[in-house]
Amino acid sequence: MSDSQNDIMWEKYLYPGTNVLKNKLNITDKEKLKQVEATITFEKLLELHDKPIDLDLKANHLKAIHKYLFDEIYPFAGEYRNVNLKKGLGGFLWINDEQDIEQFLTELFNEIDYLLEICRDEFQFCELLSKMYTQLIYCHPFREGNGRSIREFTREFSIQKSRELGLGEMELDWSLIDKEALDSNITVAHLFPGETALFFKEALVKKDKSVLK
């Protein structure tokens, strides 16, 4: 997809003459939309903390989380992006259409399945979480709300898979992670996930000791 084609695709999702995403609440002020979005998704995250999505912890599970968090706000909730994204000097997975994201995620979760089979201890599990998180951030499957959706997905993944691996029921407590430091070099972290594994080691705690913030 060329830059000009991408710009045309993006225009369909923005209110004319603005950089505000079209939304179900018809909010055209960017700061107000940001505040309302934060309030709604925080409440939704609290609900998921008590009752997580019951799916297979793969691509459809991630889509279901995104839809749950953003369905009241955006018409594209739960749908993969068909536009390309840029952030600062870095970038995310460059796509031609949604099928590129589907293929990337299929390959990623196949690899995660393999890593789960050979995972033997807590630190290996943290390395696995690091790899999955950094790859998902690089993929950036959705137009908006990737960080919140991916963090919640990774939290739910950490609980179920730690239990299945016999590590005891553990939970990735995001309040213990400096997310800005973790994501500051995300354009290279997806290539070298081992460098970020220590963040996850510090934040993977017994489930009854985690704190949602």
C-alpha cells in the first residue's frame, strides 16, 4: 500500500478536516474523546479483571478483548486495521490488508504454542511473555486501543498459562512495570525480546498479590 493510498484510507475514519476518529458518541474534540475513552475503558478493564474473556488466548481472544473495551466508542471495535500506522521514528507492521495481520498473528501464536511446550521455569515463561507482548505491539492489529487491549490479553494469558505450566497461578501486574521504559524502544524490542524479559520477571506475581492500577 502506497502512502497516498494509506492517506485516502485514513480519511474514511476521521471527521472531515480533523484528526479525530469517527466514534459512536459523535465527539469531535480530540481531548474530550480521549477523556471519555479512558473512563469507559478503565471501567471495562475492571470488569475483565473480575470476569476475563473465556476464549483460546489467541487472535480471536485478542479481538474479543478489543471489542469489549471499545465497542461503546468505535464502530471498528474488534476489527483489524486496514491502514498503516507510524509513531515517531519507529513503525509498526506494514500491511496491504487485514490478511497480513491475520497471517502475522497465526505465525506468532504457532510459535508461542511451541515455546509453551518447551517452557520449564518462571524465567522462560517471562521470556515468552516478553516475546509475545513485543511482537503484538509491533503488529499493532487495531486502528486505536492497541496498548490497552494487548496488556489485558497478556495479563489474562499469564494467569491461565502459568497455571497450566504448573508454576502456580501467577498474574502479570502492569502496575509494577514502567510501561514508558518498556515501550520506548519497541521498534527493536520485537527483534530482541530477551532484553525486555526482566520487566516481566519483576511484574509476574502470585495472583492474590497483584494490584490493578
